[in-house]
Amino acid sequence: MLQISTHVNIPDSEIEIKAIRSQGAGGQNVNKVSTAIHLRFDIAASSLPEHYKERLLALSDHRITKEGIINIKSQGSRSQEENREEALARLKMLIQSVKTTQKKRKATKPTKSSQKKRLDSKTKRGKIKKMRGRFKGSEG
């Protein structure tokens, strides 16, 4: 059972875990042993609360298919058990990311003093640059 929060749990029967062979270069072990883990989780068929399902399906994450299935592949470790734990941890993090709602941002205006400071510094900088010009003396 994967515990998401104090009230939300996912039974192991809803998570499909399959061992596959790892990709990439490796020694003799890589061609013989299936150490990588391919995890599949169907959002719609799960026992997650509805607001979790809605937010997960609304996410634009490359791991979530159009059909609402989360695909996670873990092959970082040489151990199948470590890869399994990592895949489950990634699933947990993905689901926990939609647990809390973000507060709406309040649009704010800059203060009068900050506007005045900005304009004053621009004026000062302009005067400094103007002083760099050629000196126009009485040459004659």
C-alpha cells in the first residue's frame, strides 16, 4: 500500500509494476537480468479522491498519457528493488504535487516612492552620460 497522505492510500493492486531490461551500455549483467522497473497507474480506475483525479488529468506532464495512465520508468540503479522503490517514490511525489492548491496571485502596483526613485535614478544616469560628451569651449 502506497501512502500519499494521512487519509489517502493507494492499494498495491492498482499499481502495475513490471520488471524490464535496462537500456544503455553495461556489462554482462545488463543483457541477462531485468533490473529496470516500468510502473503503470490508471488514474480513472483508481481509488483516489475525485479532486486528485481531476488535477492529475489536468497536469501537462509527459508521464501522463491522454488515456489518463501514468507511466514511470526507473533504471538508475543496478538493483531491481531500489528501482522499484524509486518508481513508487516518483509516483507518490507526482500525486502529492496536486494535493495542495496554489493561492491566486494578487496583482499589486508599485508604490509612488518606488516609481519616483526609479525615475530619479534614470534622470541621474542620463545626466552622467550627458557629461561624457565633448567639451564645447570657445575655440576659435
